[in-house]
Amino acid sequence: MTSHDPANNVTWTKGMHHLDGAQALLYVRDRYGLSNGDFGREARQQIFLRTMFWKLHDEVRPTDPLHAFSLVRNLSQAISVDTTLSNSDIEHLLLSVRGLNGSNIVFTTVPYSGTGQVSSQSVVKLDPSLDQGFWHAFEYGTLPAFMQAHGLQPLGATTP
């Protein structure tokens, strides 16, 4: 599906694209050219994160510490984290993804009951009947089963 972002005069076409940093920001921030606005932007952000995860996953070579260190160094120049996350923590995080596969990862949206206005702000109303169970399932790693039991759909496939 093709979409046009009138705020930045960018047209996005269906298919695979290689984006530089500025283009990636335009892609994940666009909401004006999408039929479902902020919800479309949210889906795009999840697609972007899923794609970045798999690209990174394919790059990690757990048996090569020099490669992992180089990857951590490059990532630390590209992302911002607070002072409690060290390069060693990032390296451990990177090495831990090697055991993940498509069945381990779920991209979804917190269940909501609708949208509305509070004063001048547009808001999304969480679904109180699913809220507590959703966060419990998220915390304890049972989100796929929770979602299936409640008819909730994850975002697309789990691999690009």
C-alpha cells in the first residue's frame, strides 16, 4: 500500500526499503499520510523495531567477542540510555538475543476500548476488562496465550 506524508512531502511505497537515519525518522514519525493516524504510526514503529531486531539478530556472532564489542561500541554511539546501562549490560543483552526466534517475540498494542478527548488532548482509553491480565501476561511471559484466549491479534508476522 502506498501512503503519502503531506507534512514532509514523502511518498512511501509497499515493499522493502533501505533507509538512512533521517529517512527512518520520517517513516516512523509519519501519521498524516496513514488512514488510521497514530495507530498506523504505532504499527509502523513496531514494524521498524521488529526489522531492526532481526537485522541485529543476524549480525550477532556469539562466538566472536571482538565482533560483539564492536557492535556494542557502534550501538552506544547510535542510541541513548541512562547511566545505569553499561556497555557490558548492552553486550549481554545482544548476546542474549541469539536464542530468540519468531515464536519468542510478540509485537502488539495494549488492549483499548476506544479513543476520546480529555480537555484538549486526544486520548486512547485502555480496556479495563483486559488491562490487568494483559500486564500480568506481559510480565510473566505468557502474552501469546493471553492474546489467543482473548482474540487479540499480534502485529503481522514475527520475521521480516
